[in-house]
Amino acid sequence: MSPSILLPDATFDIIELPKSTKEKYNFGANITGLDLNNISDTDVQHLKDAIWTHKVVIVKGQKDLDPKKQWELVTRFDPEAPQVHSHGDVKTFQNKGGMLSKSREVVGIPGAENVRLIGKGYQGENHYGIKDMTVRGLSNDFHAKDLPTEQFEAGNTRFQRWHIDAPLYAREPAWFTTLRCVKQPRGEDVTINWDDDSGYSMKSRPGLTAFFSTSQLYSMLSEDEQRMMDHSWVEYWPYPYMAIEHCKGNANGLGLVNQGKEHTIEELGEYDESSVKKYAMAWVNPITDEKAFMVHGIAARKLYIRSGPDEQPRVIEDLTEIRKFVADIQLRILKPEYICMAPVEEGDIVMWDNYGVFHSAVDYPLEAYGPRSMHQANIGASRGPVGPVPIPV
């Protein structure tokens, strides 16, 4: 049951994001009337409900938000969760982050180390206690297909990497991620190109985050496909981002190119078998009861496919076949009309449901647009995703 049914009315307002007639995504809202430095327990519950319901919410006017209060809010969303960032402390992330931490320094805000500074460019003489730091941040290095420098500098870019914020080993995926925009790049729109022979492209303000809804994707499946997703599950690598640290992705940011560069299990070293994650392919929203197709294809090691609880699953271990299976589904929604470029402005904080959307950063040429400064925080959930039917794991 939704907490809002049992509580006094929220003190804030929720307005769905305006869309053009060409835009077909079905999520997103602006929230006004909140001061996250001073938010009541009642409004925390209502805000939590709003994120589960609208999937991506932009809380306006938080330019004075204390990083300590941002982390405090994250813990209030899920007070039973381990009190650390979903990817662990900074040292753990650097050691085991693999693809995620490779070629970039991860820095916590002093006094609120679970709030991470992300962005691009020079962050100033003193950024919340961080002195004279230049962040490498965004890039198109993930893609196997090079983006020519002259095209990039002319404002042509790509989705960096479609993903959910989830360690997929040991800790559960964060329910929500919070991302506060401290400083935003400025300039003309960039052009995001798929560069995958689809011909798709779209315009966006620089420095925004892209989203698509995995519950909207689930609704696109046939009844037979939905039945299969309801009963199937996926097994992820131990230390999954270490396993794929040398791999490259497709130019549209979705999934990996098959190059055979994954580590072997032996190369990953010792790991705890009980920490290896196996999740249902469909995750159920705890407020709306919507189902979402939630397979993180870049980290999947095995698929278990069945269409009923008594059926012996077909096990897929070939990585090429796994990636094709996932891509054939996800590419149905990777189209401009289903992608929301969350219209965040400086001082806003965007919060999203990691159990119902995928997201991607989008790189931009620093010299033309200037630095980007964001404060990101999430917490490994106290309870992981729940599928429509129990899976035998």
C-alpha cells in the first residue's frame, strides 16, 4: 500500500513534464514547493511515492542544498539499507569499479563522502572543500566505433552508456539515484547521433541526462514475450564491471560489442558465490504494480529462459547470444520519441527509479560549453527487486 494513503497530504506540487506531439515517453515530473534541507518525514514518504510513480522527478530550486542533507535524504528513503553508497566507499569503488572507475578519479564531497562529484572540467578553486580539481568525467571512450574529433567539436555526440545504477554483486541496486546540478554547461544544442545505421538522431541541451522507461518497454512486448520475461531470470558476473573493463560498447551506447575481451572467471580472482546476483528479468514496481524489463545486458553472464514455473529453463551462456537477446528487446524503445532528456537547470536535483528506467550521460565538447558539476548519491537497497513470480535462485 502506498504510504501516501496513510499520511497527510504532501506540501509540494507535482506537474508532469510537458511533451510535444512527437514525444511518446510516458514518465517524468517537476516538483516544486520543497526545501530538501528541511523536509518532513511525511514529505519524504510522498517524494518516495512520486519517484516510484513518475520514475524521473526534477525537484526544482535546490541550489542551497547541503551535500550532507542530500545524503541524509538518500538514507531516509531507505533507512534499513547499509549506510554507504551503492558501489561502496571510494576505495572499494576504485579497486573493483573496473569499467566504471577506469580512467577517472572518483571523489566524495568532504564531510559527505557518499555524495560523489561527477561532471567535466575545472571545478573551481574550492568546490565544497575540493581544491583546484579538474574532472575528466564524460567521454565517448566507451564506444568501439570512434567518434571523429572534428565531428565532436562541431557538437555531434552520442549516448555515453545506457545503464542502471547497480553494483550487481554483493549489494542490491539502489532504489533511487539523486543527481544535483551545481553547474551546467551552456551553449547551442548538441546533436546526439545513434551512429548504428538506424539514422536516428535528436537534439538536446548540453549536459543533460537521457532516460527511457523499462516499464514502457515491457508494455511493447507480445503476450508470449511478457510471459517469458515473467518467468525468466539473469545471472550476472562476479565483480561485473571488472569482468568487462576492457570491453567496448556499441555506438548507440546500448550493450557491448563482441570482441572477446571479457576476463575469465579465474582472472577475476576469489569471489563469494553467495554475492553473485541472479534477478528476475521483470521487476515489479512496489507502488504502481507495473512490470519492467530489467536486464543489464553489459554485465549479464547467463540467461535462464522459460515461460512457466514448471518449465525447465533454457540456459544461454554464449555472450554473443545473450547480447543479441537483450538488444532485440531494448532496441524497440531506443528511439528518439521514447527518450526523455530530463530538463534540469542549475540548482535542480533529478531523482530516478533505478528499477524502472535506464539512463545515460551525454558528452559535449568542454571548450565550447564549459564545465559541468553534479553531486550524485544513492544507496544499495535494503530489499532488492521482486519479480512477478518466484525464481528458483
